[in-house]
Amino acid sequence: MNTAGMNYAFRKATLSELPVIWEILQQAIIRRKADGSNQWQDGYPNPDVVRKDIEQHTGFVMTDSDTIIGYAAVLINDEPAYQDIEGKWLTNGDFVVVHRVAVTDKYIGKGLAKIMLEFIESYARSKNIFSIKADTNFDNIAMMKTFEKTGYVYCGEVFFRGSARKAYEKVITKAD
């Protein structure tokens, strides 16, 4: 991807940014439905979930200059559902968890989910953590392709709110 002229950054979100973040998530919810996916069609995520992410310092935004163009929740060692995987994780040590990845409609098709995952890898390295775990719905083809293109390995199934999800892990190196 040619990122010339782009000024992307990834940082913790602030509560004042919640309306913009929620707008981006709503766009992603609509896209999931249009793609025929059941993911995010049950009232989750919602503004309360995003508020909690931000208050717990796990909500992150991706920006192009000063414009917020993406959102993700990034947690450390904090996903109880991952303890009961039907399958096997690649590692058993510390890990970063990625949830609620969304990009604004205006930037769709520019490879931003991949770039956001690269920022999350850098964040993990900054915390001396070398495993990133994530999951997605079985019908979220775009995210599954993004995981596969960026070196994530399918590890099995985890369960959230009564449904199975595809679980992925990427083991990263200490150096960029």
C-alpha cells in the first residue's frame, strides 16, 4: 500500500472523542449487516462499551493527521473467554487482545485494518509482550482475510455471548 502523504498515528482515545468513535462503529455495524454478517447486529458494541474502553484506558483511535479514522480496543491479558478455547493457542504467556476494530467508511479499502494491527504490534512490543490474540465472527470474511494476510494463525473457537467465534493468534518478534 502506498501511504505517501498519510500521517497515521495510533493513540489512546479520550471521552470527548466518543461521538466520533461511535459514528465509526455504527458505520461498521451497517457494513457488517450489508455483508450478510450477524456480527454486531445485537446491540453490541454500543456507546456504553466504548465509554468503558476509554475509561479503562483500553480504547484506541487511529488518526490521519487530526482526523479519527479508526478504533480498536486493546487489552493486556484480559479476555476470560480465551481461557476456554476449543483448540490451542500458540503461546501461553502474556498477550495483547484486540477487539472492536473499525474503520470509517471514508477510508475503507485502504488497508487500514492491517495498519492498525501493525500499530497494535508496536504497542505490544512496547509492553514487552510478543503475542496478540483476537477473534471474529465466522461470517466476517474481511477480518478473517486481514488476520490471515498479516500473519495471524487460526487457533480454534472461543465463545462470546452464546456464540462461537474464530480465534487467532500472532506471535511477534522483539524487533520491528
